[in-house]
Amino acid sequence: MVTTIDGELSGSTIESVSSAAQPVRVPASRYTDPDFAAAELEHVWPRVWQIACSIDHVSEPGDWFEYTVGPWSVLVVRGDDGVLRAFQNVCLHRGNELCRGTGRGLTELRCGYHRWAWTLRGELREVPSRRGFGVLRNDDYPLIEVRVDTWGPLVWINLDPDADELAIYLDEMPADAAWADLHQFRCSALVSTDLACNWKTLIDGFSETYHVQGIHREMLPMVDDVNSPQVIWTHVGKLEQPYGLPSPRLRDVDQQQVWEGFIEVMGGRIGIHDAAEAGPAPDAESGEAFRDHLAELIRDEYRRRHGVDLSRFDTRRLLDMSQYNVFPNVTILVFGDMLQIVKSRPGADVDHCIMDVMAFDRGVPDAARSDPVTLTVAKDDVDLGLVLNQDVGNIEGAQRGLHQPGFTHLSLSGEECRIINLHRNLERYIPAPARSGEQP
């Protein structure tokens, strides 16, 4: 029997689903079934826009970055004419990969197997021992192009030549985030690690804050995780969440607890990296007055550390997080002083994925591009900070639980509407026959 999830979310806010008569049920097999993973590889990943890298990775002629997802490999290349292009990473002689990893200073794309070579614009340049091939015209062997576009400091690719433009795919997000001037951010690091969970299990953990009361209890004194409006467009959902205020889930929280909670979770934003150094909370300040004080501390620290003036960002823009979830696999976290991206990609099997974490710093206008630290590390060798470490520490147990034979469906609430929207989009991309094995 074909199973879908009931109700309509597109273009709605959380209020429209929070009073549902019953939870939204999603088949657990979508997270554990190799056949469903195969359907995603066939119908989803070749058709969606995905973040490949940052503009900083490919800012100068000769820069390249290899992006992989499932069996596909895409080369993002800055040409000698300054144009950004993307190609399927394959030599048109016998299929060898052209490049791996990321780097700078290329003058051509040359296959290391038999040394066929292309220009950075994808034009065939050289074929050794060409005579043995008979009539072989360069114009008949251009590299296979992949669609590429940019938004903010990010490079996006799409393997589908007929897909909508990126600006359409991103729905209202570019206009909604225009205040943040995201193009001013420079990528400082891209860290990847393999995790023993499905790619959806990972990104679900960054698509709701219902779990803050569970694994992030340190956050409760300094974040209002209840009065946090959400909106759903088509491919994108958004959460807006205020920091510097206690959660309504707590009672009798004094200002010292709010102060200490903020220091423990994100004290680095104000130059305090050890909760033991928090000291007393600012005198006689609470609520918005306290948030105003925190915002000024953030401005002062950012000016000291980066030489960047954040005075144009008011308290709300510095202390209310905008979190965007872009189907299928991206979470974008935005404050006036901070941009961070977490994304997931399918791994070696249905129970593994690759997590990519991208960190950015805001530069002064027209600042030179940086050279991001780009590396792949083992899970136990990466320190992502308190909150992300807690997320990663929980996620593999969540995947193991999904395999238990009596657990057939996830039961989702209106607070988890961005996860629901992910599954709505999966049903838009994957035809019903490919989902026919799901339990009713």
C-alpha cells in the first residue's frame, strides 16, 4: 500500500498545524529501508539544488572543489575568464575521475590515466596519440556541464539541466534574509565527518528545537524555545528563535542564570570562553534591557576581533536566530555576527551519512576572500562546540532506535513542521510506486 502523510503545509505557519487532531505519522522505513534510499538516489539527489562549497573555495581562476553526493562527483571550477562553472567529474575517454578534493592554481583539467586534457572552460584541448582514434573533433568532447549558481557566500549545484532556477528553488529565503548581507561572510572552515545514521536522521535534528529540553538543557536558561515562530514555504522552512531570554519551560529563573547560560552556550560571541569567567550578571538588567546589553557586547567583541562594525544590526538581529532548512539536506543558522551551515549527504549505506559543517566570519565590505580550512575527520576527533557535540552524540542512537521492529512510524507534532515539510517534498519528488513498500 502507498502511504503518504496527511495534511497540507505549503505556505503555512506552525499555527496551522499545531492544533491537528492527531500527530502526523511518517513511516520509519524511510530512514532504514535500502530500497527507499535507492529511490532517493534516483529521484531526489539528481534533481535538487545542493550547497557544494563556499565562494571562498573557488574565488580565483584555477580554483576547484570536488563535491560528492551518493555516486555522483561534480567539479566546481573557476575558469581563467573568471566564470564559475561545474562539470561532471569524468574523463570522456574511459571514465576516470579528473580531480579529487579541492585546490588552487589549475591551468587545465587533465586526466591522470591517459592524459586527455580540457581547458578550465570544459573544452577539449589535448588527446595524446590522437591519430589512433581516427576522426576525433574537440568540439564533440566538451566536459558535461552541471548547473551552478551562487547565493550569499555559497556555491550551489544541480545535476538536473531542466530544474527551476536557484532563485525560484530558494522560495522567500533570499528576500527574508536580505537584512543579513550574507555575501559579506567569508568561509573559515568546512569540516566533514562520517556518522552512523541516515542523512534524514541527522538533518531532522537540525530541523526542530523541540529537543532542546532533552539534550540541550544548558540552553534553557538563555533561549525561548517555546515562543519561536516558524513558517513553511515550499523547499524552505524557517524558525525565528530569541536568545538572551529564559525558556517558559523553567520557573523562577533569575538574571544570573540567564547570564551564565548564555556564557556557557555562546560566550565566545562576547569574548568569554569559559563559564567560570562569567562573573555577576549586569546589574538591574532583565528582559529586553539585558538583551540590549548582550547585543552591545557582541558588537564590541566583533569589532575588537574582526574590525567589523555591526552597529547597523539591532538587538533582534543579533539575538534572534533565523534558522532556515532547505530541502533536502541543509540547515542555515543566521545572526548578524554569525553564519553557520550544517548539511547531510547520503553515506555508504542507508545507516550512514556525511555531515558537513561550514563556519563563516563576516568581513569588512570588499574584503579579500579567505582560504578555508577544509578537512575530513573522524567523529571522535572533531570538537564542534557544546551544542553540536551534543547533537552528534545523540544521533547514532536515534538511528538504532528506528530499526526496532515494533517502531513503524514517527509521530510528529506541529513544532516539527519542518521535518514534516521534508517528507512532503520527498513525496513530491519520489513517485508513489517507488514508495509502495511503506507500511500503512
